[in-house]
Amino acid sequence: MDISTSYHHATQTGSSAWHARRALLRAAVFETRDREFWSHRPAVARSVATGIITEVREDAIVLDGPGGIELFSFSPATVTWMGAVTAPSALRVGDQVIIRHRSLDTAAPARRLAERIWARIGRVTGTIIAVQGREFLVDAGRADGSPRHVVVAAASARQVQVRFPRLAPGYLLDVIGTRRGRQLLAVIPATAQPPYRAGHAPPPPMVNGPLPASISGTAVWHEPEDEPPGLLGLGYPALDPADGKPPADGGMGCVRLPYLSLGSTVRLRNECADRSAVLPVTSNGALARQFCDRCVECGTSPKGRLADLTMAAFVELGGNLEDGCFNATMTLAG
Amino acid sequence: MLNLVDEVQVGLLALLLISGSAAKLWRASGAGSPGHATGPTAMFPVRLRRSAATALCATEFALGAGLLLTAGSAGARGPAVVVRAATFVLFCTAVGALHELRGHRPDAGCGCFGELSRTPVSWRAITRAALLCVAALAAIGAPPVRMPRSAGQAWVTLAVAAAELALLAVLSPEVGQLMIRLGHAEPCELREVPVDRTLSALRSSAPWRRYRQFLVTTVPADIWREGCWRFVVFPGVLASRQVEVVFAVYLASRHGPVRVGVLDTGADLDGSWSGWSGSSPDPLELSTHV
């Protein structure tokens, strides 16, 4: 990532340059070892593209995204997900997609092959506030307070009910599906429902002595909402209360994480894909704090959600969005 | 002597029942989730746990208060006998319930004293409940509780009470939990530290006194936290260059170390900017490192 040559841009909160600026300021204080460790600038999305399909060809799609118009080829190995695994021919102009890709030819990096395409994928995580049959209104912690509308697909109702036995107001819900306008058609339960009501997660264990440098748990993802679609970052469940943010529900969560601020950087490792990246904290992961679940994508992770990644960051780190999580290890600045 | 022992039971039982009720109420006000029931209520269906916990808490408080109210001159009358008999029934039920809980939910604590009672039920908790059951039985026949008639009697009363409390403490896993909590200190990464306290510590530090003269303003341009450190940034001028002076304040104690660094923003005082050069060597000596 290139640090902006404009100092003023670097002082705009939330920008990549602002995150890099804080890293440089930290490095100006601490010793060289820390500076070298954190000299890797925050991750660049090298294998993820987001955008809207403008053209569907027999062997490729054309995408209009933040990087402009881009073309991605298919191969027989390309996996397309739109509520379920399907053929690329099911894609339609106007579909919002996120693509994991790689270069077809190192000599011609502009030619890219889509390895995995997620079309109109969405996720709703939050507290159920109203129920009517298979329809739910969910408080997902939006800034404007508006609830998310979720409809559980008929074919998935039993599966969702098994993982979420208490589909009643006050209980947590976390489902993945396809977006249809302002509604989510849920097809996959992202986790097992906690037995406690929202805001009443079990108290975490007492911690004696300094926290370990690395903490393991699970990493999940969230929809962009107000964030730029291709943003690489994460929602952190333990933002410093002194930052002035309103206290969120869920108490301290079931994994003790050190307090950080927006813009702090962490190194997050996907244990399943053996990939890691330095990512900035870009939002408040208060909802993640309410869950004490484990990820079982590759072995069983310790309890607790460490990070609520943006979609682009989740895919960039090798996660598959329909899985909902990956086993993760987070390393903090020393 | 035997009457003295019986009289002591009334006070002890009342103390234990009221403190247990208070501890449960404290826990309920903090968490309040039936999904996290401890003790015998964990064996109830989820939808009944809140009601069961409330009923148990109310019963304990009512019996404890009843024991106190009927301890005196009313001690020989019907109400006192009824309250003491109900206490006996409660503790007998507790013995059975704890035994069942140990079999069905071996991971559950007894919940006797709220948050302190998360240790899985063991023979200690069951024995304690059985002893309290015996104490309640002895209290049924106790005469009205009166002030000791002599110093010797007072000492005997205290000795009996102390011995019984010591025995209960030996049988109570809550005592160990309480000692752990009293001796526990949160790591600094997890402590909530107000920004004002950080700024106060910064302004009383040697690095602040040394670098204050180079700052353009004492209003921070940026503040953020990373674990045990809080970073505070001020715009400054150094050797005719615009800089940012960043102080890192350690949050573990009120007078923790303060470190400082200087970042050259790459702008001359005349406003011309030659690109962001990143951090530059600080011509001044850095503050003491941790």
C-alpha cells in the first residue's frame, strides 16, 4: 500500500494512510524490533475483487468495481456460490459479487482467473426483535438503528431450527444467505445458537499476569453496511471504552482481549489456510463479543470471536464466506 | 451449654441465608440469564429457571429474616418453630438437590453464594448442606435467644460461633474463590483507564517537561490505545520542521513510564512539503525505555 503523499489525507481518520500514520508514530517510539515486525504495511487486496456484474460471457464476467472495469475468466474449477454452489451461468447482470482470483499469467497480471465467486451473499448477526413464522426482524447494531429483515428459506428451515432452537425475541441469530433487496434469504446457520439471551454472555475467566502475545479463537465476517465494499479491516470486540463509543451489550465477552482503538493494527492468521495479514481495526466488533462459539473448519478453535472481518479481508485471508468462520490466531503489537 | 449451642445456630443460619440470598440477587442483577443458572436451578427447563431462581432467593431471604424476627422472645412460640422447621426442610432439600446436581450436571456449581459458587459440586458442598440441616434441626428446639448473662457465657458463645464458622469455611469452596478475587489484579491490557488520567500522568512526566517547548499546542491531535500503552500525539516544530511528537504512556500504574518519539511530517515551516519522509532520528535524547 502506498502511503499518500498528502499529509492531509494521512490525517483523515479511517483512511489507509491514517492507519499507516499511527503505525509510524508507534514505530517512532518503540525499538527497531517492533518497527521491523510492524513494517509490513496493512494488507493489500491482491486476490479479492468486489463489484457489480455488468456483463456475463460464456467464459468470463465483467465487473464494475472500485478498481474500474475488470474481466475475470472462468475455469471448470471455478466455484460459484449463490445460496448454494451453482454454475457461473446462473450469474446475472447487476449481481453484487465478491471474487477470489489469481493471475492467469505472471507476465500478464491483468488476466485474472476467478477461483471462487460469491454472488449476493449476505449475513445477518444480531438479536431477534420480532418473529413471524420464518420471518425475523433482527437488531444487527446498525448505526441508524434500523433492523434487518431475514426470511429463512423453506428448504433450510429445519437446518436453521436445529442450530437455533430458540427463535424468539431476545435471542441471538447468525445466518448466511443471499440478499434480495433489503431482505436476506437465510440458507445457512453460521453457528450454533448460544443458550443465553443476547447481552448475557457468560463472564470470562479471570486472567492473571500479562496476556499472551498471541490469542487464538475464531474469526467471522460481516457485510459492508456503511464501509467501502473492498475495505480490508476488522471489527474488534474490545475497543477502548475511553474512546467515547457508547457501551455495547454483551459485557466483556468470553475471551479476554486487550483494549485497542480504531486504527490499531493486528496480525491475523488463518490457521486453516495458513495465511496471515496485518489488518487495521476499522469498526466496533461489539456483536462478536456476544458469541462464545468455536470454529471447526480445521480442528476446534478455542471459544470466542477475536475478529469480525470485512468480507474482503475474510476472503483475502483464504476464508470461504459460506463457511462463516475460520480458526484464527491474533498477534498484537508488543 | 447445649442451649447455648442451639441458640448460636439461629444466628448463624440467619446470617448464611441472608448472605446467600444477597449474593444470588447480586448475580441476578449482573447477568440475569437463565441460560447461566448455577446450582439446582440448572436442572430446571430454561423457561422455568428464572422463576425457580427468584423463588429460591426469596425463600432464603424470607427464612433468614424470619429467623431473626423470631429469635427473641417469640422464640418459644409457634411462628419461630414454623420458620425453623421450614429452614430444616430447606436444607434437607438442598442436600438432595446438590446430590442430584452432582450426578446430572457435574460441571455446575452449587450457586449457593452467587458468582463465588461456580466450583463444581463436591462432597464438601454436600457435607456443608448436611451440617446446616443438622444445625436447623437443633435450632427448632432452641429457647429464645438472649444476650449473654456473663462475660464467660459471651466468650463461650463466640467460641462456638467461631468454631462453627471455621468448620463451614473449611467446607466452602467459596472462601478460596473469594481469596483469589481479593488477590487478583487485572492485567493492564484489560483495565479501563480514563483518558484524563493518562493526560495527567503525561503532564507530570519528565518527557513532557523536556518536549513541551517544541509543541505547537497542548491539545492532542490524536489519542489511541494499544493494550498497556496509550499514545498521545501533538503537533510540534523542531529544527524549523513540522513534526508530530508522540508520547506513549504506560497504563499499568499512575506513574508508569512515558516514552516519546518524533515523526517528521516532511513539511517546512513555510508550508512547503517534500513528501512524507516517515520517522527521522530524534536529535534529542529519548526518554527512559521500559
